[in-house]
Amino acid sequence: MKLSNKTVGCLIIITFLFLFYHKSYAVNDVDKTIELLLKGSDREREYAAEFLGKLNVKKAIPFLKDALIKDKSFLVRLACLSSLNRFGEPYDPKIVEKALRSEDRYVRIKAARILQDLTEWKNKEIILKLFEDNDSEVRKKIIIAAGKLEIKEALDP
């Protein structure tokens, strides 16, 4: 029986959620997740990068940094960026800004979610422009980010 890409993606998500909510997640499973980050499909690498940030295992930092620089998938690099921030590593504003300008709605949503975690953002114009985004989910995340970043220009009528 051949599974569609969507089905495989859903199964991966369910597996990661299951593992995340169980405290019995062992060190060798962290190694398996790192291996997925290195050798999995685009979707597997993306979820592995996100999951490693949630696990908060310092061993993952060099692998996340390497994938941030070398991975061909922009979504994987965004997931690495988000996870590295959980470890206290600074964001690369160029990558976040590029993601905010992406044609792909999913990439814009993910970048807007990253903005919500930041305490400082210099390019306010891009945030103000995204208030007019066609996608309501992007607009919601940008509104939250603008509030957390205290962008006063966003309050002007």
C-alpha cells in the first residue's frame, strides 16, 4: 500500500507529538531525531528541527546550526532558526525578513510566528505592510507580533 505525501506528513506529525508528550523520550531517540534532521525528507527535516528545539537538548545545537546554513529547504532553515532561539541563540534577521516576503503562505505564517518570540525588530515597515496580507492567519500572527514588539505605528488608524 502506497501512502500519499500528506498521509506520511500527518503520521510524522502524530509521531512527534506523541513522543513530545511522553517524558520517556530517551537520548538514543534524540540521536534518531538528529539523524532525521540530517537525512530525512524535507518535511521530516523540518519537523525534526522543530522537535529538537522543543526537547531543549544542547547536543542538538551544532546540528541545528549546520542545517541552518546548509539545508536546501527554506522551511527547514526557519525551523532551525526557531529552535536555536529556544536555546538562546539570536535570530538572523535576514532569514526572517526573507521569509516574511515569501510567496508561500506557510513560510510567511512561520516567520510571523517567529516574530512573536522576538523582543526587538528593526524593520517595522515590513510588519506594517503585512497588516494588508491576503491571508488572515498571517495577519493574526503579525498583529500579535506587533503588539509584543510594541510597534506604535501599528496602532495608528
